[in-house]
Amino acid sequence: MARATRGVQGTGGSWAWVVGTAAATVLLGSLALAVAITLSWREALAQEERVLPGTTIAATDVGGQPGAVARDVAAAAGEAALDRTVTVRVGGVERALTPRGLGGTSNADELAAEIVQATADASFVQVARSRWLPGGAGHEAGVRVRVDEDAVGAFVAETAAAFDRPPRDATAVWESDRVAVQPHALGQQVARAAASAAVQEAIAGGADHVRLPVEDVEPAVRTEMVGRVLPAVAAAVDRLLDRPATIVHADTDTDWQVTPRALGAEPDPAPLVEAALHMVADAPRPELRRLAPGADGVGEIPLVVPYRELAAVVADVAEAVDVAPRDAVLDHSSGWVEIHPERAGQAVDRPAATEALREALRTGEAVELPIVPVAPRVTARDYGHVLLVRQDQRRLYLYRDGEISREWPVAIGQGGSPTPTGVYEIGAKRHLPTWHNPAPEGWGADMPAVEPPGPTNPLGVRALNWNTLDGWDTLIRFHGTSAVGSIGQAASRGCVRLTNPDVTELYDLVPSGTTVVSTWG
């Protein structure tokens, strides 16, 4: 019985070996088949230029797709990356950019070629994992964008220009009636290099926005520096405001003085602050008492003086200096002509005087009052020729430069049509005039309407019109006549008659515009 039992056990062990051997054989066969399938599949991928499963481009699955599809996906991802908007902020300034706008390029072409080549170069293990394992063994590829550094720098500089604020130095200002400190203020500016790096990092990292770094800018002059020199500056300003300005009138040996303070001047103490700070920098214990406008190393202090106040001072001066001109006067009150000559006047050139006073206030130097001559409107030359009709004498006198140079006998108007008295001037001068009947329904009813030049013309050979001083024709004339017997009589219809030879001489001696004085006695 015991032997039988051992026999059975031996048979059972052989059977297990047989089963194990068979299983191993099957397994090896399966592995061999898997290897063969894997190698065949790898060959097919390479021949068809398809991408390993599990491969993505910019989160788009291109596994198992032909290489052309991968290239299209990569190109589209590259375009999208170049046109992606990135918002740049600094302070209240906000600007948008795209990588393409900064001369950007992408690696899309290289990425697609790399993925296709990776399939061709994949190891057996990579291919097997892609063939037999879930999700495949492909890899995830992202699009990278590069931008031009100079373009980024220019964009940052342009953005900074809209944001940068320079610092304000402390200084001194005039407030109503005193010198006060204007405190300093920090400036701000975009940190150019760091900002360019931040923009490039945002583009490379896919960020939608980026805030540019900002740094404070210190002023050159701080508030406490001005405070140390303020007392000296204030004292110098007071001396300036109380320094009199002088305007001199040489002809009368007269001068006028006024101070900037009296005119409400507003000084700008900033130049004094600058000078004082230089003195402090140059010497441990500076002589700030030397701080005065115009002193060595100290410029003039600008003064703003109300124009109305300057003009009022000049007006007061002008009232004392101005002399009105006097026109030449024709006097015939005695029955004869007398010319009283003109006299030139003078006046302060008020705009120039105002500027001269402004300059005197600024420099403290005396300036001479600018005077301009004022010409009279009427001079004796305007009365170079004067005709005097003395009706009571029936005579006409020609004055040249105030003296009688010729005289002629004349006829004047008769009782019903007297020759007018007063002052007139010669208007039109007519050679061989045509006569137009002035009263065809009155005293000229039996005379022709028009009489051409000739021996019977009532105006003779010459006629000189009398105009009013404002240019209106009075219808009175000096004219010739062939009725020489009327000369010396009151015989005309208001005109003044001369013989034809006399009127011809008169015509040649006097110009249009000559003054005519007509008197009686």
C-alpha cells in the first residue's frame, strides 16, 4: 500500500511539470507574438508618419494622427500664442500687447517636426507602451514664443513715458506777503530693465497680465535743505521789495521813485534758494549775508508786477511831462490873413515807459523816461497858399507863406445873390469849362441849358470851384469873364469874377486844396 501511494504522488508531480511547461510555452509564444505585433505596428507608424498615441500639442491630442495633422495643430497653436493678448499695467496706465506686435516668433514648425521625428526614433519600449498600455507613451508638447528684446524695451519705454513722474525739488515760493517753503515730492518711474524682464516672462509663461515694477526717484533738493537757508532768502527778498526804482526825465532834471512792494510785486525767490544752497555746499560756514539779487553768483529775482499798477505810475508821470501840440491857426479876424505857427508837443511813450519801469524794478538801476515828439495836425505849410477875397474892396489877394504875393480886382455877387463869407478851399480846377445853367426856371430862363467852352461862356476860360472844408461843392466859383466892365462891381450871381487873363494866372498859381477866406470889411 505504501508503494502504491508513492507511485501516485510521482505521477502527480510529472503532470504539474507538464502543465507548467505548457503554460510557459504559451506565455513565450504570446510574448513573441506581442513583440512581433509591436514591431509591425512600429513599422506601420513610421511608414505612415503617424504620431505615437498619448501625444498632445498645446493640450490638443494628436496621438495616432498623421504628421501633417500634427503640423497643422502646431501651426494653429503657434498663431494663437502669437496673437494672445497680454495686459500690462502700471499705476493708472494700462496697455495691451501681443507677442506678434513685439516681433515675436514661435517654435511651431520645430515642434511638429520634433514630434514626427520622435515617433521614428522611439525605442521598442516606448512603442510597446504606446501600443499596449492605456494612455500611450507619447509626450505633451507646448508652444514657446520668443519676442524681440529691443521691441520689448521700446514698448516698456513708451508705457513708462505715460507713467513716469519726475521728482519735485523743494524750493521757496512767495505766498501773499511772505516767503514760504514748497516741500519736495518724490518722483516715480518704471524700472526699465526689470519691467522688460517681467514682460518677457509673462509672454513666455502664458500669463494674461503683468504689472510693471516701479521705483521711487529722490529729488536733488529736500525740504529740510531749503528750510536751513530760508531766513537768508526771506531777508534778501525783503531788501529787493523795498529797493526803489528810479525813472529820470533829463529835460526837466526830475525823477520819480517807487518800490516793488508798493506796486504789489510778487517775487520768485527760487534763484536765491539755488544760490544759497550753492554757498552752503561750497563753504562750511557760508556768508549768506551776501545773498542779494545781482551779487556775485546770484542771479536776478524774477518779479511779477501788475501791469495796471505800472501803467498808473506811468500815467502820473506823463501827466507832469506831456505837452500837447498846437496846430497852426489861420486868423482873419482883422480882415487880413495872419498865420500863427504850430508848436510841436511831446508825450511819454507809455508802453516803453512801462517796460522801463519794470526793468528798473528788476535791476534797481535808474532808467531815463522815454519821450516821443507829437506833431501838430495842422502846420503853417498847410497854409502855404491862401486866397483872401475882400468883398468890400472888390479885390482878391494871394498869400504865399503868410505874405501877399499877388492881387487882382474882382466882381462879387449882387444883392439878391451875395458871395458867401467864411473859409473854404479850392476843389476842382477846370480848364475851358462847360457851363450848365443852374437856374433854368429862374434868372437863367432866357439862357441855354448848356454853354460849351467859347467866347460867350459865362465862366470864361477857367473856373476854380469853392468847396466846404468837408469837401462839398458850394456851386460858387472863381471864374473868368469877357464882361470886363463888371469887374469891381457887385454884378455876379454869387461867384467871384476875374478877367480871363487874371483867372488864367490864378489858375496857374494855386493848387486844389488852397484855403479861401471870404470877408466883408
